[in-house]
Amino acid sequence: MGTTPVQYMMDARITLAKKLLATSSLSVKQIGLQCGFSNPSYFISIFRRIEEMTPNQFRLAYRFE
């Protein structure tokens, strides 16, 4: 598949987070917890590294509700 199991899981978590950010009113902290991140700061850091924007910036740019 060309990716490590850890990277595959991280990609799956971030994909779910993006869906929740765009379609729900849950807080960033709640979304991070639902996606398997026990530390909100770590979730925000990983999200920013992968998406090149914070979860709040993503929510503002891609909000569907």
C-alpha cells in the first residue's frame, strides 16, 4: 500500500476529523477525542502538520452546515 500502519491510522483519524469539522458543531477538543487523540494540543499539531492549517481554520474554510 506504500504506507506504514501508523501513517494509515493517522490518515484515517485526520480524515474523520475533517468530516466532523465540516459537518458537526462539536468542539475541536471533542473531535480530537472522538478521533483517538487524548491530547487536544497533539491533535491540533498533527492536524496542522498534515493539512497545513489548524482545525479551526479548516472548519471556517470547509463548513457545510
